[in-house]
Amino acid sequence: MVPVSESANMVQRGGPAWPDWRGAGALRHNRSGQPVDRFPPALPDQQVPFEEPATWGGHCVGHFGHFIAEHGTRVLQSRAAHGDKAMLFTLEPGKTAEAAPRFFWQILAWYGVAPERVRFVTRPLRVAELWAAPMAEQWAHVPPAPGYLDLLEANAAARGLQPKPAETVYVSRAGMEATAEGHGAGEPYLEQALKTLGVTVIRPEAMPLAEQLAHYRGAKTLIFAEGSAMHGRQLLGRADQRVVVLNRRPGMRIALSALQPRVSELIYVEATRGTASVLWPGGKPWLVRAISLYNIDVLLGAFEALGLPLSTVWDGRAYEEARDRAIRNWIRIRLDPAQPIDHAASRQRVREDLAGLGLDHLIADLP
């Protein structure tokens, strides 16, 4: 077991160096049914003996959604079968155990893993006895097994989850506006309009994980602004529940295979008519940081179909003011000179995006 030596696109080189690397495909990092950790960890000459029986927990990555959907999918199985053993995790290159994200510890607590069982691999180890489970579900196209959903439901009962009953809960990304993360322009206005209709609106990043899950489990209709918070629903099992996803990136189907077996109805709404994005050096759009423009007709129609007459409280002028404030803030942050982008190409790209979206009046705000 070795520390992570390199990481790209949430795929790490490190962790268990299985003796038969090719034959251990089911225990490696898989996406869509295929291993994506192409190279085995480099084996150093010196390895510290680790005599304590252990389980393989996964890679402690700093992204909430990817940890749940890819790197923490063994944790509950490991705890359920071998909760008395140490659980080994690797860290991202250059990170220390003290920098492990808060959500990591909250997720482990939700799965019933005692903190004193956790060990971080900070030097090469030769582990005498290691127990490992295949990934319980995978990023795209591989749904969870029924037995894993049973395990999740038993875990929720064991943790004493008390659902917060609500007809409709909207899981917002409006808090991302302040830092220009990917979000819908003017989403704070949408939040306020939904509250007027009696919808429960939550910003999951502002509350403990257990409270998020109580809202998720108690909602008859759970509406997500497309993003990482959707993966929090993977910490729960089945429910007679409708989940609606408002796409901020057209055509996306995040967590489709993960959510379908868990809920009675899953709907993706193409609520975006376009995006504006800066460009990485090399010309690739930075889509996870793009700002999205609502298709208002689709947005209002979708809520109408859900029994929420959003059009009756919608003020077009107030929304446009909120939209333009968000875009100006996004321009200021995303095109800041310190951003690691192709600035000249990004200015041109955003200029074209805004013109194509009929927002020519905002082009003057470009640096």
C-alpha cells in the first residue's frame, strides 16, 4: 500500500499494489465497468510492515461528489463486514491527514466508521492482511446492486435518521454565486420565488451532512440544481420519491444510474438555454465553472408540471436584474488576471457566448 504519487481527473496512482494487477480489475478504480487506474503504484524498495488487519477504504479526495460516487463506495461494505479492523485511506499528493475535508469525516460518521479506526497511508506499507470490496457503484452506467441498497437502508436506520417531511425540497446552488462556481445566473431570485410558493429551499454546503440527508429523505419531491449535492442522495437507499434535476449544463445526466434504482421517478429538465465559459490553456472550456442561463419558458413550465405555479410569482424584471448581477460577478472572478486560463481566448469566447445569448449589454463588463 503506497501513498498517491500522481492524480489526474480524480484518478489516482497509489493505494493497494495488488500482486496480480490485471487480475484485480474488480478491486481497482472502475468507471462504466472498466478500470481507469491504468498503471499500478510504483513499488519502493523500503516498505514499513503494517501488521494490524486492515480494510481498504479508498482515496480521500477533496471533492464531495467524486468521493461519494467513486472513492468512498467501499466504506460501508468494509465497515459492515470488518468494522473491528483498521481502515486505510490514501491522500491526494501533497496533502496531510490534518487537511482531510470536513465532509470526509461526516461521511465516515454516517457510515458508522469510528475515527480511531482510520489510518492514512503517508509512507509505503507492507500490509500483512488486507480486506477489500469491489466498488459498490460506479461513475456512470453501473447501478448499485440491490444488496448494497439494502445495506444503505439498514445503515440509515442504525444511524437513527429522522426525515424532515416536506412536499417539495429545492437543493440550491445559489451560494456558489459568491465564488463564481458553476451555477444558474439569478438563482438567488429563483430561491426566493420558490419560498413564496412554500417550497423548502436548502443550501447543503451550509448545513451538517445528517441534516441534508434528513431533508433528502423527507421530501416527496426533491429538486436539485444539477451538481455535486446530487451525490449526497447516494448515501441513502430506496424511497417512494420523485427526484427532479434542473440541468445547468445542457444534456447532462449526472448520477442517472445511481439515482434510478433509488427513487420511484427521476426527471431531468433541460432548464438551460446556454452557458458562458472561460477556456483552459489549449482551448478546452472550463465547464464546471461555467455560468448558465435559464430557459425561462422551460423553467416555469417544469414547475407548473410539478404543481408549483411559479409563473404567478415570477417578476421578469427582478429576475433579469439578479441575472445580470450574477454574470457581472462571474466575469470579475473568472477573468481575474490570477485565473489559470487563456485570458485572450477566454475574453473572446465569453464575448461570443454573451452575444449568442442576447446579452450584448454585458459585453462592456469584460476586462
